[in-house]
Amino acid sequence: MTDRDATAIPTRAADALRRLVVDVPDFPEPGVVFKDITPVLADPEAFGLVVDALAEAGRDDSGRSVVDHVVGIEARGFILAAPVALALGAGLVPVRKSGKLPRATYAESYALEYGEATLELHRDAFAPGDRVLLVDDVLATGGTVAATRRLVERSGAVVRGVAVLMDLSFLPGREAIGDLTLTSLMTV
């Protein structure tokens, strides 16, 4: 990006999200309103805006990348994290559900809104001191991000921040992630 306007990019991305994200009531269970981002992914201009805005979370004020790796959190986080990693010139590291990674892993269990889950990360994913940006679609209760942070830190890397498309202000996600810098393109 040659003409870098760090304030215009997130504003345009948020406008695209407001226009294209579809609320799906009672999915995956009654009482939950699912935020469907597939229309954003299907629109190349909107998708590009979102990727550029998320990548800003991994840059300093001059536009230089300050992260070595971008972590994509299963599953929609993979879709977003891969192009963000490319935009930052950083590696991509997936955090997966239990049993999906083929080599030695660290595992972390955490509570969901409706149950419990376990995430895993390859033990050799990072070198000590690697700087990491966590990317996901939605920050809800914060359990997934907090568990991912613990995995990354257990491996010796340092989490520089979290970037999400949207955070749900009616849930305690911001409190659950503690002192991590949060970049959210839209607050619901």
C-alpha cells in the first residue's frame, strides 16, 4: 500500500461489515444470533478492506510489520489470518480444535457460551520471543482468545495484540482478554 491512511481503512472496513454481515437468529441454537460473514468474504472489495484493516493491528505507526507470525483461530479465523499474514510478511500459525494437528502440541481447554472446548498449537510453532498477532472473526466471551493467548505464551512467544472483525459488547470478551491490545473493526 503506497498511500497509507491508517484511519480511513478501518472506517471503510466497518462500513462494509455493517452493510454485508447477516444476522441469523437461533443458530447454532435457540437464542443465539449468529453473525454470518460469508457475504463479506464473497465481496472482493469488502474482503480486501477487512484484510487491510486487520493487518493494521500488526504494524507500527510507520506501517512496518511488528509481528513475526499471525495466528488464525479455528475456523473462520483461518480465512482472515492467512491474507493478513501475507499482508504483513509474517508466517501463519493455525490454532486448531483438539486432535486436528499431526505433531506434538500444547493443549488448552476453556469454557464456551454453551459447553467446553480444547484448542491445540504445535509445540514448535514459534521461537522464543516471536511476536504474534491473534486473528479471529468475533470476540464474544473472550474464552477462545484467552485460551489461544495461553497457548502462544506457553510456547515462548509474545502476543502483541488481537484483531477481530467485530466484538460483541453485550458479552465479557474485552474483560476476558485482559491487557491485550484489541483491534475490532465493529462493535455490536
